[in-house]
Amino acid sequence: MIEWVFETLRSYVEIAIFLTLAIGFWVGRLRVGTFSLGVVTSTLLAGVLIGQIGIEISPHVKSTFFLMFLFAVGYGVGPQFFRGLKGDGLQQVTFAVFLCVAVLATAVVTGKLLGYSIGTTAGLLSGASTISAVLGVASDSISQLPLAAEEKRALLDAMPVAYAITYLFGTAGSAWILASLGPKLLRVDLAEECRKYEAEMGGSATSEARITAYRELIVRAIRITNRDWIGKTVGDLEKSFSMRTFVQRVRQGGALIEAKPDLVLQGGAVIALAGRRSLILEREPSIGKEVDDRELLDFELTMLDAVVTNKQLAGKTLGELVERDLFEIGRGVFARKILRSGVPLPLTVGLRIDRGDTLTLVGAKPDVERAAAAFGYVDRPTEETDMVVMGLGITAGALVGAITIYFGGIPLSLSTSGGALVAGLVCGWLRSVNRTFGRIPAPALWVFNNIGLNAFIAIVGISAGPQFVAGLMSNGLSLFLAGLVVTTIPLVLGVYAGKYVFRMKPPIVLGACAGARTTTAALGAIEAEARSNVPALGYTITYAVGNTLLTIWGVAVVLLMS
């Protein structure tokens, strides 16, 4: 029976791939305390285990999944990558380049000092910096080297060994260095620094990690009894509040009236007052008394995601947008959260919005519809993916990447994988400025990202299975220590450079280090330590640049080690 299963897996490799994915995703979600192998490492080890029976898979299958993954990566970070190349994003771009160069230099120097092969050094770079894409890009570059097939095979088999040994500290160590050691290196109380930053920017940046019964935004029915407001307009009442507060509806003269700024309030009028709970409770006694008026409050509220594409609004702070005389589009509308490349940003009046940002707006349905359309594009849920753009994008990118130029006998090429990444960057940016172009819904992007990467990793593990154990036995301890060095040194350099050279705020420095190293786990640990999501302000641009550069380092490490 067992032999029949083994023979079936050898004959039908697609079964082996999906079995590896199933085991990898299952084991990757298991936790012992706070420790978890993660899906990628679990999939690699599952592939290595299944590969012990000797399964041969065409490298073209691996490449197909990898191109799908890289296009999805580029598509996701494209808007922030190009946005970072101009304006105030240049500081973070420069910082990300510095840290990525430090990662590459540390890996190459360590590899040369320890006498590692090209494949081992590429795996060291990939695992210690937790950028799995390096395995694929480096594989493409190694395949172009003027070496015998057996030598290329040995280099390719060495990569997953080094990756698996160094990846665990690359993930867990990065989180510990940035969240626990980082504030000590900077000599700051991270939570206090975030509170200071929030005070400077205005507003709150507290993480929304838990569900609470408290509702900050409320609508209350208040009967006007203070004679000072009788004869005044709705606009006069709204302007008397220190923060945005609106009258949504009014009951007076025996009728329900949709509130307009010039509507004159009469004695005994009941208003539906919308705004922040603390402010309304503070001001209620100076206006009148709360009453139970179900009909007055029975109007439809809605919540929509609006993607910023309007050039007139991009680059402005939230404070500028809510000034009553600047834009009338926001009356009656509140921002609930803001996402940039899927990362929540602190909701402060000093936050500048950019093209591609997603604002979640809440309020009365007509007001929200009006405001969302003015920001740019209402991002309504859909299941359809524009496969035409994705297919042609990968094709065009791979064709450009396939062009090889020889310099001193050394083949220089972006590679088909690098070309797919660049194509994704361009398509993602075009999508941010023209929301009718190339839509890929978030669930579909998740599939392309995760299945593309993990299917590639599964095939790498299956193919390297027979040689993996031998490599682990011969270089295990050496690689672990080398990974510790390659993970730690660039991050420590980044922390000090961010403070003393780039003059960034401590929370931003730590977020930028996490972004440039593309470690979302570290960002989560930093935000937990800070009890704030202010560090995310340093994450999005540096993540876009880091994801791109560290992937391209798969080509660079092969050239430098050749």
C-alpha cells in the first residue's frame, strides 16, 4: 500500500504539490505559545520530507507559480513604490535603499568569509532577511551561469537548506530586535514617544486590535431648550463645536427636515446631532436635553471604502480636508480608518493622504456616496479579476526580463522573474491612478501571492529533498550563526542610521526598519510594544522599496559571489 502511494506521487507530481501545500498551511498555523514555524517554512520542510522518495518536477512548473507570485507582490506595492520616488517620501526611500544594501553586503561578506557557495549564500540572504523571492530570482541567475549541469544542481540544492535554517531567526529575531532591543538602542520609551507624536499630529493612533463596546462616533436626539440657539442656523451650531460635529436631521414645525447649514432653528426643535461621544456629552447641557425620538434617528447609515485618485486631494492632510471652507464634500461624513498598501495608518489630523490610500467613510448614505465619489473611486466588493491585464503584464515583463547582456563574459539580466515584478509594480501604480484598470480583488491577490509563493517553495523542497539532510548535517550550526549575523547587523545599523543620519522619529525609525526588511511580524511586535500604530507611518514606503530591492538582490548575490 505504501509503495503504491509513493509510486503514485512520483507519477502524478501535482498530487505531491497539493499534499505539500496542505501540510505546509496546516503546520504553519499551529502555535506553541507565541512560536510558529510559519506557512512558508512549514511548506518547505513538508516538501523536503515528501521529496525523500525521489520526485522529479519540471522547473517550468516552479517558474510559472513564481511569476504569478512576483506579479502579485509588485501589484500590491506599486502605488507606494512610485509615490515614494517623489516629495517627502524620498527620505524613506533613501533609508530603505541604505538598509537593503546593508543586508546584501552583510550576506555577501559573511558568505565569502565562511567560504560558502553561491547557492548557500543566496539561501542565507533569503532566509536571514525573510525574503523568499530571492530563491526564485537567484535560481534563474544560477541557471544562466556557464557551469556544468551537476554544479548548477548542487548550487540550487544548497539554497533551501540555508533558507530553512536561517529563516526562523530571520522572522522571530527581527521582531525581537526591533520591538525589544530597538527602543533600548534608541534610549526611548516607545509608547511615550508614540503619544508625543500623536499629540503633535493631533488625534489618536491607538491600534484597533480588539473589539470594544465603546463607540466614539454617535448620533443623539437633542431637544433645543437653550434660548441662545433659537433663531440661529444649523451652520452656527455646527461651527460652535471644536471638532467636526453635524446636525443630520431636524424635527420642527411638525415635520422631519434634512438639515442644511442655513436652516434656522426654532424653539422646541429636536436635532439629530452626530459627532464624537465625548464632545456631544460635554456640550449637550448647553444645547438642550436628550430625548427618545426613534423616527428622527431612523435614517440609513452606510460605510464605504473610497480609494483616493483625486489629484486635488492627494497630498493634503486630514486637517486640511476637514476645514469647513476648503471642501464641502465632507459634511456629515467621518473617516473610520485609513489603509495604505493594506496597512492601517494612525487617524490624525496631520496625516497626509496619498493616491491609492483607502479611506473607510461612515455617515448618512447620501453624504458618504457624495464624499467617496469626490475622493476618487468607490471600492465596492467584487469577485472579478482582470486576467487580461495580469496575463499581458506578466508576459511583457518576462519578455523584457529575458533579455541578457554579457559584460566581461558575465551574463547580466533582469530575469523573467524580475521582469514580472517590475510589470506588477507598473500595473499596480496604473491601477491606483485609474481605478477602471486591471482590478485584482484582495482575496484573489491573496491567492496569487500565497499560492504562487508556497507552490514554488513546495517544489523547491520536493526537488531538494534527497540532498537536504546531508546539507543540514554538514553546515547546520555554521548557517544558524551566519543567519544571526546577517539578520542582526543591518537592523542595528538601520536603527542608528535612522536616528542620527536620517533624523526620523523613533517610532518611524523602527517601522521603517521593519518595512525595508519586509517583516510584517516585526511591525506587529513594534505596534504591540508601542500600543499604537504610529510606527506604520514608516512602514509602507520602505516596504515597497525593500520588497523590490531585496528580490532583485537574488541577481546581485549571484553576480557578487561568482
